[in-house]
Amino acid sequence: MKARTLEISIPLGLIIVFTILTVIRITDVFNISIANTDQFNAQYVIGISGLGALAAIFAIVISISLMAVQFASQEYSHRIMNSYIKSFMLWSLITLYIGTMLYNLWVVGFIDPKEADTMITDVSTILQFLCFLMLVPHFIFTTAQLNPLYIIDKILYSVNADYLHSLKRFYRNGRIDVPSNMDKVLSVVEIVEKAIIKGDRDTTRTTLEKLYLNYTENTEKGEPDWIRQYFMGYILRIGQQGVLSEDDDIVVRTIRIIGEVGETAGTATAIEHIRTLGTAALKKDYDVAVQQAIDSLLSILKKSSDIAEVIKIPDILRNLVDDLMKNNKLSMLNYLLDNIAGTASSIADAEHARIAERYIDLLEKIGLAAARNELIDVSHACILAFHRAGIAFVSRGIVSYDAISSSMLRIEYATRNELRAVKSQIDFVIRDIEKHAPAPAKNEIPVPPKAPENGGSVPDVPEAAESSDAMDFSDLWDKDDD
């Protein structure tokens, strides 16, 4: 059962059971008496125990509970105190104690305990026993209130389909703006942000998983824009707090979740959020987070059907290459190339010609940069990626052999003649890709230009032109802090 259900059902169940016992005693159905007829016993039960002891216990329990919850509120969020004050358990305890004390006060004030019959004493005894018994669940649930995950569970339990669909009235002009006093997930995010600052990774990880689970559960039968924006905005906010608090683990997890969302729906939003977190991670030198951003973008590239948005991914990676080169992050470049090479077959299977062309342009950019900076390992990795992509694209007729061979020849021309191993590898790859090309029509066999030999001058061969509809993301991958 959910924690919220238990918090209501347990005290309510106790109250119902003891109410039945009280009714049975008042109606004297079974002719059973709990108390004896001793006058001193009646005075003690009603006066001393029923008033003095209960009043002292009530004051101590409530004071200590409020102090403990207030401490937790200061550590995490004032939402913890709000949750405790509004809890059914607290108000059940308060009502029960006050009701029992008022009953005993009425008996003491209007009825002489020496003359009271045993029924009045029995009712007081039953109520007092219930008061003491209620301290057990109150202690358990108050202790649970000190755990932020308990509060988060209670809040997310109420974030159901009805609540989410009610947010439609706040969705205007493609944006959703929910008032803070009505925003339930905002309460969760505030607690998580404090948890990140305190280094409480367990709370943050668990909450991210619960938010994603809540999102998927409420979008199985369709995904209105306002629901996606509502959750994605807050997941991004958690990731940004992770960057500010220098917690790369949280950033990685956030990017992974956003990437999983973008594979099926909301591709544009997912790409934008991954780019935002990737930019911040790059500035902070969180290589693991940048690697996750690369993985998520390429996963979206392979799985998403939103071609209009997916085609932007190679452009984002092109701008990333500039910063990686500038900061001499060679291992990251090799990682990028290895993962790019793994996406070639998926692109070829989907026959996305425009994406394949951008893909080749990206490899050419990396290869030219590696050649000019004499990064031999990067050059070899780039040529291997060209090899896999070239065979996949050319064999399916998605990209022409001429386009791929021209890109590789431009890299060869930019490579110094002393780097014979690189040049030989390029020549081998070009010839091998040609074997997989469809047979050209007669008199249409292209003759690619030859690379200069024996230290000859390097021809002025232009680089591949930027696509006219490519987006400029260079500012977003700027490594320098403002």
C-alpha cells in the first residue's frame, strides 16, 4: 500500500475499532464491565490519569514532534512541515486527546466520581487506552516525515492523470506556467535541490526515477504537450542544480532520462535540454556527463522518427568538435568517433539520406581537424568511422561513392606526406568502399583526383560546404565562462 494510504487507514481503523467497543459498552450489549466499583479507582481513572497524565503526554509528544519536523524542514524544505501539519495522523491524535480530556473534564465537573457508575469509568478507560495506542503509529509516521523520500512519495502519489490533465488550463502559446501554490511537482523539486546541495545522492536518484516513472505511467495513452513540458522542465532543473553543485553523477542520470524520453516523443525538447546540460558540463570539464550527452544524442538519432529535429544532431556535434580540439580532449574525440561509427548502420537501415550527408560532413570536419593538428590516433579513428559509414551508405545507395571519396580525399590532401600510414589507410578505405558501390552506367565512371606525391604542393581543395539549413550552435558549446 502507498504510504499516504497507510497514514490514513491505520489511525482510522483504530478509531473505528474503539468506537465500536465504546458503543458496545454504552449499550451494555454483553453486560461486561472493565472497571470495578471501587470509588478510588474511578477517581484515579477519570481525574488523575484521564486529565493530568493525558495533558502532560499530549504536550510532550506534540512539542517533540514539531521540533523534529521543524529541523527536517530547515534541512530540506518547508514542505515537510506543511505535510506534517496537514497529515491525517496528527489531527486524529489531536482530536482524540482533546476529546478524551474534555470527556473526563465533563465527568469531573458535573458528576461526582464517587457516585458515577462503572459505564462512565469504562468509557474513559477505553478512550485513554486508544490515546496511548495511537502514539505508536504517530511515532512511526512522524519519524517517516523526517525522511524527504517519504514526503516525495506522498506528493507524487497525488500527481495522477486527473491532476496532470487539469494543467491544460495553464498551457498557453506553447508554454506551461503553473502557479506555485498549485504546483505539486515544484514541491518535489525543491526538496531534491536541497538534497543535491547536501550531497544526498540517494534521494536525488530515487526521485529522478520516480518522476520518470510517473511521467511514463501518465503518458502511455498519448502525450499532451503540457504534460511533457511539465515533467521535462523540472527534470532539466534537477540536472542544472547538479551542475551547479558539481555533482556529475546527477547530471549523467538526468541526461540519460531526457534522452530516453526523446527517443519516442518530445525529440525537440529532449535535444534542447541535452544540449543545455552538455554545454554546462563541458564548461565544468565533466567528461562523463559530456559522454552521456553524446550517447543520448546519438541514441535519439538512431531511434527517433522526428527527422526534422534529429537532423540537427550532427550540427550540434560539429560544434562540439571545435571545443574538443581547442581543449585537446583527444580521448573524448576518439569516444565521439567510436560512437558515431556505431550509428552508421542504423541510419543506413532507415535510409535517412539527409542525415547521412550531415554524418559524412561531420566525419570530414573531424578528419580535417585531425590532419591539420597531426593527431594520428584521431585520424585513424576517423578513417575507420568513414570505412563503416561508407560501406553502409554506399551499398544502400543513400550517399554516393563520389561524395564519400571526395571527403576522404580532402582529408588526405590535408595530411602531411610524412604520415604515410594515414594516407595508405585512406587509399585502402576508398578502394574498399568502391567495391560496395553500385556499378555506374557506361561513360559515367568518376575519376577522383590523385593526392600529390614526393612532397608536392597540396592542392587547394575546399572543405565540404556547410548545409544551408544547419543551425548555428557554436555559442552553446562555448567553453569559456561568461
